[in-house]
Amino acid sequence: MKVINGIFLLMISAAASVSAQNVMTSSPYSMFGLGEINTGIYGSNAGMGGVSYGVRGKALLNTDNPAALTGLDSIKLIVETSGFLKNEYYSSNGSSNRAFTGNVSAFTLGGRIIPRWYVAVGLKPYTSVGYYFQTDQPLEGEPGTYYTSTFEGSGGLSKVYLSNAVSLPYNFSLGVNTSFVFGNLKQSETQNSMSVSQTQYMQQFYADFGLQYQRRLSKYHELTIGAIYGYKQKIKLDGTKLITTSLSETEQSKRKVT
């Protein structure tokens, strides 16, 4: 268990040092909210559409439903790392943009600690912000005159988590993911000689729970039913806004709760 705790702390330190450098998307839609939500982009759970809540296996680190960890091989330490490549194409009003992105998408390590108790630690992106585009907008009061606005954003949130699962009587398993979500979002808008940029910092603890029931139907068939629950959590965003013109520069501290 001391080894697992040490790896967990090491992953927090490593994630904090590289989170600002990760490029996970180039979508203009990532400018809204906390960015583009990253789900289902790792390992055997990719594209499962929620079916993964009822999936388990001897070599499958399924932390979507932490209860599934009790299905791991009891004498092995399982390590999984994965990445992705993404080709994005966007067009609007005759203009188009194509971008190619890729990165490491997850790292997970897990295994049995003692009989009936399984643990896993992992790190993966939670949301991603990455966009750059320009638009020409009409200037009010001056027909036929336009000005150019440039929008740019980067950053995102990462999640490092510790998963615990116990095997219960009557083929039931119960699990919990304890997560620490953190990161920063940087966004800016520039119009001629004026620009507004803001940086928001966020960190929050979160937990979600999982339950599975498994029953063997025949030599080649098994039935597994899974469910998860995550409670509503407020996220505090602390940040600064910088307004720059040709004559002055003003910095404001801001705090809001979403």
C-alpha cells in the first residue's frame, strides 16, 4: 500500500508540471465552459458508450466503474498507458482549418492488495482547451467597415485518482474513485489595439462510486450488471483578467463558483 501511495503522490507532481503543456484539442467549441470533456479515450473502454460500467476482466483496469477492479488477476500488477491521434477539420463562411493533434491520454496501475481488496491509481485529462481563430465583424456606425477579432485559448484540467474496490458476498463488488481535479484555463480576445485575457485556476476533490454484480451462466457465458453514481460538486475557479490597450494595462482578480 505504501508503494501505491508513493506512486499516487508522484503522479500528482508529474501532472502538475506538464498539464499546461499538453495539447489535446484544436476545437473552437473548447472555448465554452471548462473546455472539451475528455471521456472514453483510453484502452478497452474507448467508445463503449457507457457499456463499460458492466465490463470486467483479469487484465482490464476499468476505472469507469471502480467495482470492476475485483475482476483483476489476483497475482499480477497491471499497468496500462495509452495515447491518441486526432485529425480535426472545421469550416465556416468559406474559411476552413485542419489540425492534427495527439498526446498521452491515460496512465493506470492497479492490482490486488490483500484478498478481496483491490487498488488502482491513474492519471488522465479531464477537459481540454485549445483553439485559435479570427473573425471579421462590422463596425457599428460605419457601414462597410470591419474589424478583426482574434480568439485564442489553451490549457485544461487533469484528473489524478485513487480507486479502491472490495469483493462482497453473493457475487457483488463495490468500488470508489477518489479524484483530485486541477489545472488552468487561458483565454484571450484581441481587437485591434485592445486585448482581454484571463487565466483561471481550479482544483477540487471529487468521488464517484460503482457497483457490479456478476454471475456465470455457463462455461462460456457470464452476466455482469454495473451501475455508477457521482454526486453534484461545485467547482471554484480563481483567476485574473488582464485588459490591455495602447494607453494602459489593467489587471483584475476574479473569483467565481460554477
